[in-house]
Amino acid sequence: MSDIPAYARAAGLAKAHAEGRLDERLGFFAKPKLLIVDELG
């Protein structure tokens, strides 16, 4: 389980994109069978 705010994930993806590693980082989101993004609380 990972408890990181969505804005931090987005910032990490933006950084990976700038570094040419976006495909590698997107693979992280493809691994779990269930991905929940909860930003209500």
C-alpha cells in the first residue's frame, strides 16, 4: 500500500517526463490489480 497524495504523484510523473523516464514510471501504475486515488479527505 502506498499513501502519497495525488499532487505528489503528478509531480513525480512530470519529473520523470522531463528526464525521459515517463514510460518507466507509468509502469508503476500498471502493476497493482486495484489502484485507488482518493483525494477527498
